[in-house]
Amino acid sequence: MLKQWLTLFAALSLTGAFAMVDVNQATEAELDGIKGVGPATSRLIVDERKKSEFRNWADLIGRVKGMGQKSAARLSGQGMTVNGVAYEAGKPDANAVPK
């Protein structure tokens, strides 16, 4: 019985670790909770978001200093999304800024 409880607890812990965090909805603290996002990046994201929401990943990369394709892919893997969409490396249309 103890083993079953431990297995359940471990499964629930992992589920919480990969919770999706959308940059247009998250608080500064939630953004800071993503592995790889520190206080400075969280602040930059929130400051840029105050000007206007991010349309997609290309918009986020273009507006947040220090954010590139590699960091976008890494942060997306940690649960970050833009408008509910994960970063897709190698798919420029999925990440392009609409005209």
C-alpha cells in the first residue's frame, strides 16, 4: 500500500513540474518558476507584455532581449507557451509574425 501511495505522489509531482505557463497570462512569479527564466527575464517579459500581448514565439523572440530560438526551444520544453502554443523549431510558419 505504501508503494502505491509513493507511486501516486511521484506521478502527481511530475505532472505539476510540467505545467504549461503562457507568457500572456502568467504572473512574474510563475514565469520565474520556469527553469531557465530568472527574475531579469521575467521582468522583461512582463514589461513587454504591458505594451501589447505577444502574438507568437517570433514576436516574443523579437521583443525580449536575450531570447533566441535556442532559448525558446528550451523554455518551451519546460512548459512555456505563447497563446497556448509550444515553440516548434524548424517550423518557421508556426512561429512567424503575422503581417
